[in-house]
Amino acid sequence: MTGTGSDSHAAYYPIRVVSAETGINAITLRAWERRYGLIEPKRTAKGHRLYTEQDIDLIRRVVALLNRGIPISQAQAMLNGDVPQEETPAPSAVAPSRWQQYREQLYKAVQEFDDTALANLYEETGRYFPLEMSLRFLFIPLYYQMRDGRGRELGEARLAFYSAFIEARLGARLLEQQIGNERPRVLMQNLSQDSSTSLLLLGVMLSRMDTGITLLHGLLGIEQLQELVQSQRKWPALLLQIAQHPDTDRLRQLKTLNIETGCPIFISGPGPEYAQQLRDHGLIPLDADIQQAALDVRDIVQEISA
């Protein structure tokens, strides 16, 4: 299937523009082209992909079907006309059944500490849906549910179990996405004793939005972080996770880091009640919604890197 036209006066768009317009990252777009022949973009003399308005419209239609819980292979058949329109289930009959089934399986696996079932479900959803969609509809909501319910019986243990699983997968995916990546990168570090799950989720979302990430593991001191940034001069911004209830000394240290490096510093971890205090120290508090936080970071990084 292809949405490219033969009109020599048609407008063409590079893959980064298409990704921004549709919300589907470049890696997934290339995978759809390679695995399913979903779109056949034109190529420049150097081999760069160029997409038409028709291609963009087609991708949006595919995304709409995926949001209804329809796997990519079935969505392709529907758009090709291989599945008659009258046989297409209504949105209300599709979305709840597919995603609800996955949610129930995921919840059951966590309740029973079944890492094999977790791994199988992670692999299955990866075959049918883009990772950012599975994160948004499945894995992120359960993480918040587990975090909010950790006061229940075995709640802390289940949260630790699920966090370990999801952090391992997200960390590996995040590093994999950076191979050969020449985009400007954000330096990302967890400065707190809290779980890195939210930070890794944010990193993966950013990476899927064509924003590079350099991830540091372990507790690095503020002075060491400042020395690293000043010596390398390769990161236009920093993304740091700090304690949910930061003390004044920590905020002063981060303010100094911002002044000395000249880099904007995005902060995750503290609740909204700390937002103004963070701003007063020259820091950028991030939205609790991970997708919105990723969009905010991406937009600012693109602006300062232009």
C-alpha cells in the first residue's frame, strides 16, 4: 500500500515532520514500511524518505485503528479493503475488549508475581502495537495503579516486582534506540533513592519523539555532574529525577548547576506543590503526565538546538 502520488507538484515531507504530525516515531514508520509495505515513500538521491499529504493521512487512519485495539496487520487489511466495511466492528466493541483483555492479563501476572507471563505479554503487545501505544494504554497506567496501591497487602512487593521488570525492559530499549543516533541528546540521571521507572518511561517516550538520551546509572554527585557537562559540552539540556520532597540545599545545588553549565534542567519527581519553588530556582518542573512531559522537553530541546 502506498499513499504517494504522481503529481510532480505535490508537497513532500521528511520523516521527522511526518513523525511530529502523526505521533508515530521514525523507527516505527520504517518498520511499518519494511514489514507490512504499509507506505512506500519516495526517496531523495541520498536515500532519504519523503512523504506526501496522502501518506500522512493514511498513517493517521492507521493510528485511529490502533487506538481501537486493532493490530497493525488487521488494520492494513481493513485499509486495503480486504475486510468489508460492514464487517468492521464498531469502536466501542473493539477497544475495550482488546485493551481490557491485556490489562486483566497484566494485572493478574503482577498479582501472582509471574515474570514469565509478564514477559510474554510484553512481547505480544510489541508484535501488534507501537511501544508508545502499549505504554500509554497498558504499562504506564498499571505502574501508577501499583504505586498508588502500595499500602495494600503486598503492595510494596508488587510495585518492586513490576518496577524491576519494566525498568529492565525500558532500560534496554532506551539504550538500543540510541545506537547510531546523531540527534542532540539530553543527559538523564536519577539523583534520588526512588525508583527510576517513571524516568525511564519518560526517556523512552522522548526517544520515540526523536530526542536523543544519554542515560547515567548510579548516584552521581552534583559536582561530578557539573564537571561532566562542562568538560564535554555535548548535552544541550539535563533531565534529572530528584526526591519527591526535595530539601532547600538540593534545590540550591541544582540552581548552581544550572548557572554554571548554562543548560536548562528539567526536573521530575516532586509533586505539583513544588512547581513554583523549582521555577524560583531556575529549574523546569515537568508535568505529571509522562506524555505531556516528554512533549515539553522535546519542544524546548528542539528550540535550543535549532
